[in-house]
Amino acid sequence: MDYYTIDFETANASLASACSIGIVGVENGKIVSTRHILINPDEEFSYFNVGIHHITPDMVRDALKFNEVWPEIESVFANQLVFAHNAGFDFAVLNKCLEKYGLAKPTFRFGCTVQIARKLWPNHELINHRLHTVAGHLEIELDHHNALSDASACVAIIERGMKMHQVDTPRELYDRLELRFGLFSPTKYRNTTRLPRRRKQSVFIAQEFFLDSLFVLSGSPSKLQKSELIKQIEARGGFVDTRVDVHTDYLVVLENAKKEHIMQVLALQAQGSIIALLTEEELEEKMK
């Protein structure tokens, strides 16, 4: 599968209360699989949420709970590329549901069609980038908050973006829009975000360690020019920025590294951010 799109609906304000999921699989620009699954959230429904998605307790009374549904849908997420509209919400729901039942977390990269839509149609073109607004702009049918309909609308956004930018894959689209995929894994969660522009590469050979990771180079390399080191990182699928923040994955400590960069990393680590320190030698070893 080239990519999947998903949408969760919840029974109440709890992220662990998934009551439905819509899943769409896409290959070669065509929808080749769809699933709409009602889930027993094993929790109370709120009137507010029912009023949004119209799923009632009676509708899910005999439905499977999330831990029983998971074996059926786990392959959608295992080392795949998955999109959602306002991805931070949907993948937070997935995370909390997995934790609720003590299930192992998969590893996959994810994208957000809100981020894509904001890049494709800026604020002067659309009043907002909510799914029903974007769907109306694209003139596609949408049964909003029906999970399968919402997931299908995400496909339309991605495919329109690929057509507008004349690219063949969602990864090329994300790169063209200067976006970085999020990462969901057992040890790390990183939301999708906008990042510095990559330099144009004559050769692009993605390496898993570098792919979509954000590096900050502090100090001066002892062997290569800094510009050449940046080019080497970007050629392997990484990003390079000049400031340390919560989006940073690796701080590369070079000769005469700035002490403030290291202190910023230590402070962020103390707050729960997962940022690794690398020496120049360790970075060179990863590049082999």
C-alpha cells in the first residue's frame, strides 16, 4: 500500500474512548481498500460527542472493544505511512487506546492533511482548514464525522496536492511543501511539523537513521566544511536547523560547540523531550 488515511471518533472527551475508525488504503492514486469499524469504547458516551458523530451506546453495545479490533487493523500501522486530518488528535487517540489495553505500539510515520491544506490553500483562499471547509472547496461529498467519509476526504486532499505540485508520491509532496512526517513508535512520538527548506539534492538516498530526523550542528566540523556536512545529512533524508527546540532529534557536538546548545538539550531532556547528543565521529559512522 502506498499510504493509508484514518479517522477516529470518540465516545467522550477521553482520548482512550474510540468508538469508530475509518481506514482507507491507496495504491497508485486509487482507493483499493476501505473499512469502517464501530468500537465498543467500554466507557460512557457524552451527549456532546453523540451529537457530533451520531454514534449511540446501542450501536456499539455488541461491537468489539479496541483490544479485540486491534489485531484486525494493526497491519495498517506497521511500518506504513498514515495520514489523518488534524493528525495530532487521531494518533493521540491511537496512543491512548493502545496504552489503555497494554498493547504494543507499532512504528510508523504519519502526515497531516490539515498541514497539507494550509500549504496548498493559504488563509486568503479559505476561511479555515477544517475538513468540511476543504471538502467544500474541492467539491467532494462529505458526511462529516463519519469516520470512513472523513478518511476518504483526506485521500482527496493528498491526491489533489500531488496533482497541483506534479509529484508522484505523498513523500515528494510533503518534501515539496517543506513538511516533516511525524513519528509514532514504542519509544518516541513526534508530531508532524513544518521544517527548514532542504537544499536541492542531485542524489537522495534515504537512510532510516536520518529519514525525517532534525539535526542541529553545534560548532565546526574537523574534516568537512559545515555546508558539505549539511548536504550529506540532507541527502540521507534528514533536516538541519540552527536552533534547538522540542522538534530537535539530534544535537551534533562538533569542535567549539556552543555550551548553550548543550544546556538547552539537557533542559529539554529534563522536560521529557527525546534528544540525543552525537559526536562528529558517531555521525560519520552513521553515514557509512
